Amino acid sequence: MNILISNDDGIYSYGLYELAKRAKEFGKIAVVAPDKEQSAIGHAITMHQPLRCGKIELRDLNIDAWWVNGTPADCVKLGVETLLPERPDLVISGINDGENLGTDIIYSGTVSAAIEGLLFSIPSIALSYAGKCSTDFSVAAEAAVQVIRQVLDNGKIDNMLLNVNIPEADRIELIKGIKITRLGVKRYRNSFEKRKDPRGNSYYWLAGELIQDEMGEETDIYAIRKGYVSLTPIHIDLTSYEAIKKISGWNLSLNNC
């Protein structure tokens, strides 16, 4: 199995290293990741400047690895279409430093890298760790490998994206299990702090404050808060099929038609 690993924390992140080291049991690993942190960049792609990349030795892993001066989505596109000699059988993004739960996945570069894999019809998994600025991803990586192993053992995951979040824990035994979940909802009060630069010009610093999150027992948010791994299947068809039925009854037309 050929596996492409990417992320949004950058190619030198602890989470990516631990994942790549342990995922070697599943097949041939290649890494294509941003040269610097690209958190919360969503699914942006680079169109107005050239992309540059370079091959590196990723510590002691002895795998093919490239940095790219672009976004997570850029990395997966470039990896699949140009850098890798063979098409990946699986795309894994992560392990992200911080959770990607509920509607926050809209902003997530981690999840967007996995979505890009799905756009190539490659099964994809996004992995995130709900720890706080962690440098120790050993427990998260062990949980991630166990999840990946069971997913692969259960057969092909064609046309599927799995968003996996792992709760903070000092030992794997402290994680209560795995819950299959739906996305919760997070809402923020976006507070822009106005500041002045040394030349007296105004600029603004965004600091979102979480004011509500949906904690229904079937949501990913609830699962993580209760100490479970959350596994949420996601598709990229944003069509509201119920709305199609409703709007079709509006008899919309143009005057000249």
C-alpha cells in the first residue's frame, strides 16, 4: 500500500513525525507537507505565485519527504500529480496539534488536505489530537495506528473521508474507546482587537471566543469531551437535497423565458 502523509502544522511537526514513523507498518510512506505552519487556512490553493518544493531527510525515518511552500491542499495535489512515482492508495493528514471538531473543520487545513485526497477519489483520513500544544504525540499516534489498522481490516473505504479526533491522555489505556459520531456545531464571538503599528497605522488581531458548542451525545464534540476517540465519516457533497424539493415548487423563471 502506498500512503501519502501531509498536515497543516508543517513538515517538522511532532505529530507528523510520530504518525509517519508508526504508519510504516501499513506500507510505503511518502510525506509532502508545508514548509511552515498553515493552520486554519482551509482549502486554499496557490494560484498567483509559483510553488517551490525540496526533498529532505525527515530525521531518522528513511522515507521520501518533500517540503512545499504552499498550503496543505497544494501539498496533496502536488504529491499526487507530480512528486510521487505511484498514485497513493491512502491519504492521511495529521496528526494535528489540536482538535478539529464540528464546524471548525471548515477552516481546518488538516481536514482540507484529506478532502483533497478524496477529490482524487483516494480514501483519506484526517487525524487530530485534542492535547494542548503537545510535543508528545506517542499516545495519539498509538491510538491513530489502532484506528487505521481496524479501518483497513474492515475492507475498502472508497469515496470516504474519516475525520478522527483523539482525546488528550497520558496513556492509551485512559482512552475509553471509539465512538462513531456526527459533526457538532461550534460558534464563536469574533473579537477584533484594534492596534497601532510603529508608524501609527491601524491593524486588527482576531481572537475568537467560543460561546457555544453543540454537545448532543452523538456528536464528535461530546465524544472527545467524554474521553473517547471520535470517528466522523464526511462527504464533500454540500447539496441540500431537502431544499431542492422545496425550491422546485417555487416555479422560478426569467421574464423572457
